[in-house]
Amino acid sequence: MSADGSVFVKVLRRPRIPAALADVVGDFPWRDEADFLLSDFALPPGMRRPRVLRVDDLGDRVGLWLEDVRCAAVEWDLPRFRRAALALGRWAGRRFGDAPGRALRVLYEARLVREAFLRPDCSPLAARIPEILARLEALPQATGHNDACPQNLLVPRDDPESFVVIDVGWQCPNPVGADLGQLLVGLAQAGRMAVADLPPVREAVIDAYLEGLRLENRSVSREDVVLGCDGALAVRSAFHSAPELAEYLVERAMAL
């Protein structure tokens, strides 16, 4: 609860999966955010969950009554990106290993905008997606945030050097480095960051993420983290981003 007594209420609802996609999507983990918020997983230093004030479990719906986080009016400068990436690396290091999850493959196999894979400007990359998916699944895996864009890493007014993590969704292992993708492009997708500013941020977050892994005693090569970041972005974002960002993501993916 905030100082003015306000709360943030979020309702999770069991989705209706079209019959044509049921075999691909399977049992969609729609309750994962509630399970994460109520879990005893220790987030790395500098990160915390919003306080859970109440949970209404109605079977096919879950109502979450959460702290209404008051956010600081700060910019996402390079040091803030580095701090976020370091913490995400530590998060991955704490939930490291296991077989690949299905999130990225479901995005490809059950994509509602499958036609995007056939766009003329993306066709060379589209042809490589099955190969890239196979390489991603061969990487070390870790269960991280899974949508760690800056918009989901709130900067609280009372501690602006830290993050309150929200919208922690599909909790399954993903390729190491995958969380960096949404961290990198989230603001650009929202029109709040120039695509031309992405390259130095990308280099900085990869190095910081690797340092986070090392702090958790995980040994992963930089090449693997680059593949996890750029490859996951190819599947998630290259085919439905605005043209300038899509061009950048396609270029990065084709260089893998």
C-alpha cells in the first residue's frame, strides 16, 4: 500500500486457447506471476517484488492486490542499464540449468502473426529462425524474468538505485542472455529511445550480465550470451517492430 492508501489490483485469467493452437501452446502457465510473487525465491541485491497485500483465488481467475509503487522521475542512462543487467545476470545465475522451456518455440510455432515471418524485408532471417531456435536451445538455460524491459523494472522513488520487478510471466528456462533482449529494446519499442543509441547499451548490458553470472559462480562465454540476447530478439521482436528497429534486429540476428 502506498502512503496515500492506494493499491494496484491485477487480475490474472485463464486464457481461452483456440483449438487449432491447443497442441502447440499446451497448458499455458497463466498463474506463473502469482506463483512468483508468493514464492520464496531470493531476488539478487537491488531487486525486489512489489508487496502482496491480498490474493483472491477464484479458480479460473486470480486477483492480486499489490503495492502501488511510486516511481522516481529518472532517466534510463547507461549506469542504470548496467545495474539492471548485472541483477538479471545474478537472477539467471540463481535459477540456472534445466532443459529448455517452450516459450520461444511457442512464439514461433503458434504465432498469431505468422505472416510476419514471410514479410519480404525479413525473409532471409525468417528462413534462419529454425536454425537459430535450435542453437538457442543448445545454450545453457536459466529461468529469469522473461520480459525484463525497463517498463517492468520500476525505479522506486524511495530507493532510485534499485528496481521493483513486475509482470514476471512465463517462468520456464530460456537461453542464457535472453532477458537482455527486452531490456535493450523495450524503450525503443515504446518510442522513448533512439535505435541509434542501442549499440553502446547492448555492449554494456552484455558485459554487466556476464559479471552477474560470475558473481553467482556461473561460467558462460560472452558468445553464448550474445547468441541468447540477439537470437531471442530475432524470434520475439524482429518481425513486428517498427522498420528502423526491425532493420537493426535483423542485422544483429543475421550476424550470428
